[in-house]
Amino acid sequence: MGELRDRMDRDMALKNLSVRTRKCYLACVHDFVAHYRRDPKQLGEEQIKAYLHFLITDRKASQSKVNQVYSALKFFYVTTLQRTWNTTAIPRGRPSRKLPTVLSRQEVEAILGVTANLKYLTIFSTIYSAGLRLSEAVPSGSN
């Protein structure tokens, strides 16, 4: 899949997708092709649906992972191979709604209680009280 991989990577770079997304999409398409051990140009809607079903039933993949694979395959077939994508024939799964885990007051006090340094206590308290994600709390050059 060397030439197609390079084309897909170039197409993603032209669309200004992040490096992390590009790596993820390439891995998803690679796994799809490896699953069938055939040229991806020979694979179509039925194989895509079967593979997504395989991920859900056999691999017990999360819905977010299945949607990630769906997006990667859609990008590959629509943008790189310039094929049509029938959204009714290959439907996207509904994302599952999961409530976040909320720490109890005692758990928060226990976490903040072991922090002796005032600087770090202030940082951790601010991160928790603002509800920041890890990626939002870490400086952008540290990823």
C-alpha cells in the first residue's frame, strides 16, 4: 500500500489535518487492508460494512474507535481514491453518551492534600475547578 499510503498522507497534509490524526487514519486504513489482505482498490461497501461490524462484534471496539475508522476509510475512499461514499449504505454509528466520572469531595481533598508545594497546589486546584482537560492544562509544546 506504499503509493496509496503516500497519496493519502499528502491529501491529509493538504487538508491540514494534525499529525496525530494523520497517523491514526493511516493506521486505521492499514489495519483494514491487512484484515482483507487485498488491494484496497478492490474493496468496496460490503467489505467496509463487514469490517466495521467485525470491529463492533469481534474486537469489541468502542463506538468512538469505530467512528474513527469510519472517518479514516471515508477520507481514504472519497479523497484519495476519489470514489463516491454512500452514507445510507455505510451508516455512521451513533456515538455513545457517557457521563464523566465525578470525584467526591473526599477524593478531591485527598488528591490536593498530598500536594505540599503551594505552586503545584494552586495549579492543580485551578485545573480541577476550571474543569480543564489534560491537553488544555499542558503547555502546547509539551505534547
